[in-house]
Amino acid sequence: MRKVVIYRRLTGYKIPNSRIRGKDKNYKWVINSSKSPIHSTNNPWGMKKTSREVSLYKVLANLIYEKGENAFMELGNIYLQVIKRRFAQIKEQGDGAFEQLDETDIHWTFNEASNSIAVIVKHMRGNMLSRWTNFLTTDGEKSNRHRDQEFINTIQSKQELLTVWNEGWSVLFDALEQISAEDLLKHVKIREQPILVLEAVERQLAHYASHVGQIVYIGKQLKGNEWKSLSIPKGNSAEYLQQMKQRYGK
């Protein structure tokens, strides 16, 4: 593994742009690498953090800036389109799971320490409303959010579950439409911690994907052989590969 460190000659801490570069000939970014685990905000190896260490996203963003802001804007717009599709695909997996579940299924738990599908959906909705409401201008952990209460099941029916589910996603998709390419390197806060918009989006994508994975896993255990696969069914990998080759191959 390699750690990427980036620093500049002048004091301060900004992503370079054409305006700054035009007035400051000494403005320079230097990338060093050494054999060590790549820097993580969770710092699992107990490595000493400094203000000079930044995420790989920021390194790449800096390189894009060096090639021109138009290149960055173009890539940023492509990224936003891709990320919208990824969120939509995660929601579609959840939708496909709910179609196969009944009223009893959504309340099933393996043990007292486990969450039911209803509780997972309630938690996702609470997180989505908190994170994505006024996404660019307010802290992602809203003062009116009560996270612990999200793990107490109050959802009574499958219809209520679907209403709660869709409400959260509606806020998310509305917020994504408000983000522009130039916003990606701005900062938002989550529990007062500054984080790049791009990283905040990626963080939520991973969060929701993990929870939908839990929902799908519970559904598969409950339905057994009745479960309709939401991806490539077992034993059909070769057939699916052939279909893709026929569709996209030359």
C-alpha cells in the first residue's frame, strides 16, 4: 500500500485554480509517496495525521485543475450523472426486495441485537432526511434528528414502510439535482467535521448500499427458493456473459 502526501510552498490550504495560479508563480503542489498504508480518515493503523495529508480525491482534483477548469467541469458533470445512476440502482434493488416481502417479513429479526427490515428502512429515511436536506448549506447531522429512535420499530405496515422508504429517497434525489460540478470540491459538515462534497456523496452511497444489502440478505433467507434474484442468478454467469458479449461485443 502507498500513502499519498501533498503540500504547497505557500501557507494556507486551497485547491489551485487559474485565478490563483495566474497571480502566484510560486504556487506549486508536490506529491510524495512512501511505502505505508494509504491515509484513511478512520486512521485504522494509528498513523500520525497532519494538515498536509489529504484524500486521493483531492490529489486527483488538483491534477484536473492543472489541466484546466473546463476539464474538471466536464469530469464533474460526468461524475454526477454516474452517481445518480448508482443511487438509483441501489434503490431499485430495495424496490425489488420489497416486491417479494409480505407484512410479516418486514418485521422479522434473527435475534434481539438484529434490526428488522422495517427498522433498517426507518434508519435510512432518518439518515437521508438529515444528510440531504439543505445538503450544501447545513450540517448533515440535523439538530432535530434523533438517531437512536430510528432503531425503535414504529412502522406498522408494508405500505407505511414504502412511504417512509420513498420519502427518504425523494429528498436525496432532489438534493443531487442541486449539486453542480463546481460544488464537488466545496466542503460540507457532518457533525461539525468538514468533508468534501464529493466524499460526502461517496460516503452516503456506501452507507445505503450496505443497508440495502442487509435488506436483500434478509429477504433471501426468508424466501429461500421462492426468492427471485436481483442480480445474476446462480448458475447463469456464463449465459449472462454471453448475452453481454452479444450486446456490446464487436
